[in-house]
Amino acid sequence: MTQVRTQIHILPSDSSAVRAFRTGVSLHSHTEHSQEDLTDLPHIIDRLPVVAQFVRWETRRYRESTGKSIDFSRVYWRGPLCARSAHYLERRQIEKLGLEALVSLTDHDDIEAGMILQNENADQDIPVSVEWSVPYERTYFHLGIHNLPAATARSLMSDMEEFTARPEASLLGGLLEQFDARPEMLIVMNHPLWDMAKIGSHATTLAVRKFLNTYGSSIHALEMNGLRPWNENLGVARIAADFGRPVVSGGDRHGLEPSATINLTRASTFAGFVQEIRRERSSDIAVLPQYGEPLLLRHLLTAWDVVKEHPQLDARRRWTARVFVADDQGVERPLCGLWSRAPGWIDPCLNVVGLLASGPVRTAGRLAGLGARSAV
């Protein structure tokens, strides 16, 4: 068996190492086609000064007037960047390093970004990829399914959606084997140790290992995630080593900050990069300077990217056109179609978020070490 090799290059201190490579690869980032639920919003808000108190008052008022709590699971948002803008943002960062760029956009359970870009840029190497939600026992995982065959991508996406809605172990194994049989495709277990289902870190780790024991022959790599803590990423690396798999990068970008981790490769095509990971089991990861910022500040900056006004988006310039509520029939409606004007308490909250995300406050937070730092 080929020896597994994962090499981490911390930039800018290891910038000279970049010259040994031809191409940078951005894996795992999101566009307006990703539906991002707000189930965790109360937990996030509790960490924000002033904003937390405003929201507590409003949720209490809502409960007193309606007799029920606000159901955040029915509210979700879509990112500010279209497929073209997201691809350009990732490509530009890589090209500034003096490298050619390959970008694999992975929206949640949606392949439209890649399909759009392939149709518009037939002469470019643009993979059709997705971040697939995979229910598993008491939890669920996100799998990066990269470089789907364009001719059958929609049919395969339909099969994945069917499993997510009605999970059956035999269907999952069959789909993964089908993907694995195509040498140009890459299957990555994204941020595997993130306890998304809130079952506890120990139970999550056990579930990851059990999942890999069952389906690991079809999983090509585990992800070092650019928006997860360094210690968690080290834990992922240990599990990857135990199962003989390399670690690859994953930026997980949702806002306007480009991915904090990318892969470096000597290949010129996405399929060639996949072969480095699958056949050679060799991965070189560049950790970019933004990963060294305190995580809380980076999450706050993403939140500000989501809610601030974007004049270039025309009809979607206001955040109320990018946040949706699902009714009892599952039909989504933007907040701007439900509100004649936003409740008075919201603008002060947004002003606080904007202040916290501003340059001077971020600099002060950086010096104070606000929140856990991402990098070593």
C-alpha cells in the first residue's frame, strides 16, 4: 500500500514552499445556492455583547404574545455571493500566490453553482461538486463529493437527496461505491469532528470511527477545515492516520473572506489533483494568514458579510431579501415579503455587529486574543 503523506505549510513563514507547486486548489466553499439554517443562531447570539440582550427581550416578548417560542429551524439564509463571484474570490487569492487556480464550489445539497459555471466556461476546468448531508445514527456528516460527471450530475444529486430524506444503509454504501468507481471523483469527509448534532465530542468521535470502519474504503480523505479550531483539526489528522487516509484542505467559506486553507499540487487539472490524493495518497496544504485570526472574530466577520448591505446585488442588496422563512407547506418566503419594515430592535443589533466587525475593533480583539485562535 502507498504510504500516506500529508504536509502542512504555514504561510507566510513557509511561502518559499509554494514555489515548488503549479496549482492551488480551493475545496469546500459556498454560494447563494447554499441554504444555511439558523438553528444555532441563539447560541451564536449569546456570545455577542448587547445583541444578546436585545434578542432575549424580543424572544421573550414573542413567547408572551404567541404562547410559543421562535422556531429558528424554519429560518435560513443564503450567502451573498453568486457562483461567478465566489469562484472569482477563491481564484484571485490563489493567483496572488503565483499559482494557477482550481476551485470546487460545494454548496449544501445543491450542485447549481458548478453547473452554471461549467455552462458558462466550457473551456475551463470547473468541477461540479456538492457538500452532501448524510444522516448517520444519532448524528449526521457532511461529505464533499467533488467532480461529479456533468452528464449525470443531476440524477446523482437526486439519488443523494433521496438518501438524505430517507436514509438507508444499503443505499448509502451503493452510492459511495458508485462515486469511488470513478477515478476522477474525490470523496472527502468534511469537518468530521464538528459535533453538529450536539451529541457530545466523545460520541461524535465514536460515530466518525464507526462510519469509517463501515464506509472508509470509499472515503478518500478527511478535511482540515479553515473555520474549525486547530486542536479539532489535529484530532482529524490523527483519525486520518489511523485509517490510512490523507488530510486535505477545506475553506468552508460562506462570506467574503476567501478560504483559509487550500491544497497545493503539481497537477494542472482537477482530475490530476484527485489522482495525487487517491492514488499517491499525498497532500500538501497551505494554511493562509487569516487562519491565525481569533475564530470568534472570523465568525463575526462572516455574520457581517451576511447581514450588511451589498449594493451590487440589486434586488438582494438588503439582508431581508437573503433570509427566508419556510411555511407549513415548505414554501420559502423572504423576510422582505413578510415585513413592511423590520422590527425596530433589529437595526440596533445589526449596528453592533457592524461595529464589532470593523477594522479597529477587530484589531483590538486580535491583540486581546478574543476567542480561541484557529492556528498553531
